[in-house]
Amino acid sequence: MNPQAHIIISGKVQGVFYRASTRDKAIRLGITGWVKNLPGGNVEAVFQGEKHKVMQMIEWCKKGPAYSRVDDVSVTWEEPKEEFETFEVRYG
């Protein structure tokens, strides 16, 4: 099973197409998992894939889309609890 990274992104990351852009980038890289908004204004994501591709995704998250302002990206490497087949935006 591929490595899994659990990410929390803080800054101006809601209302700037951060989730949609993350999904598009993950799909281009062949990464599976999900991304969602958190109530406090942060964005949470889980990435699974080849480690070098997950690392590329994490580096992308540090900049984000054009109108975002990323203050911090917290990364926790985890043992995968499930294997995702796609990358999706989650709501709620």
C-alpha cells in the first residue's frame, strides 16, 4: 500500500478555489485521497500515492492556487487505513 500523508493547510485557503485546485493537481499527479474545508477556515487533505508524488503535492500545497495565501502546512505521515480509488472533494 502506498504511503499516506494527512495535511492541514492554514491561511487564506477557503473561498479561493483551493479544494478544486488541489483535486485537479492530485488527479494530474495520479494521487488518490480527499480534500475538505474545516469549520475554522483551514483545509484538510489526505494524499496517497508514490512517495515522490505525494511530496510534490505537499510542495504544491505550500503555495496553493493564485488567490490563496498559505501560512502553514502541517504534515503527518500515517499508515493507510483504507486505499482510495480516486481523489475527491468532501463536504461537511
